[in-house]
Amino acid sequence: MATDPVPRFTPEEYLALERRSASKSELIHGEIVAMTGASRRHNLIAGNLFAALHAQFRKGGGCEVYTADMRVRIPATDLYTYPDVVVVCGEPRFDDGELDTLLNPILIVEVLSKSTEDYDRGSKFANYRTLPSFREYLVIAQDRVHVEHHVREAEERWVLTETDDPGACLELLSIRCTLALADVYDRV
């Protein structure tokens, strides 16, 4: 019994469909993959992160923080994805005049869920690392206090530190911010 082949889309076809759609999807190797909704914990963590970073950027520094509605394109693999939180410093660069697909993030944050945990730590992170602007990656657990902080120290060298300490503070050097885990996990 033959199976129907998975339809493949060009980036242009994907963007045309995505911009008209009421729901979000990612483009992975030419395949459009629908995104599912997030849990209460997931939303609280992402919102807390956005609030904490936004408050620090209001003091200056030339950085902007976006929520999961800002699409990011990885040109090397034509991956289009929606990180939970993304930061750009300096002049943001966009894929086109729609200003809805960022090309130069410096910090990307993913809040883990059971269905995306392996992907977020694996091939998605590998795709992100092809972006020359990308310097820091936070992977945050929602079922317990646990944060993985990846930092690019040299062009091909990434260093991982992890913490389970709810009283810890992370120094996000690429964006000149401090992130208290108590704030990240507030009400979670």
C-alpha cells in the first residue's frame, strides 16, 4: 500500500500561506508543521521572561525582545520557526518588508514541552547555531526549576551551564542583562 507523499513548500509558498492563516506553523525541510497550543506554565514562563527582559531594555542598550509571534528564519536550512522569546540588539534585519520574519537574533529562548524537548535541544538548536548573530540560547523546563544556558564563546565553541537553583541569577552577557530564576518561575 503506497502512502501519499508529504507535500513540500518553498519559503515563498509557506510565507504566503502563513500570513493568511489564523494559526501558526513552522517550515521544516519544506514541510509545513502545525504548532500546538502551550500550557499555562509554558505561557507564564515565556511571559515572565519577556517582562523581565523588556524592563531591562527600557533603560536603554539598543535591544528589542519579542514573544512567540515573531518568526525567525534560518537561511542556511530555510527553517522558519517561532521561538518562545527572541532578542535582537542593534538594527533588526527582516526577511522582507513585512517585518515579521527576523534574521539576526542574538538570544533565543525555548520553553520545553514533552513533545518538543528533543527537537529544541537537538536539530532546532543545531539550525539556530548556523546564524552568525546568535550568541546565547536558553532552554527552560516548565515542569521543574531547570535552565540550560548555552553561550557561544568562539565561532564554533558553545559552553553549557545548567542550574536548578531557584535563587540563581543568569548573566546574559550578549544582551547585558541579568535574569533571576525567581522572576522566570514566578507563579509557576
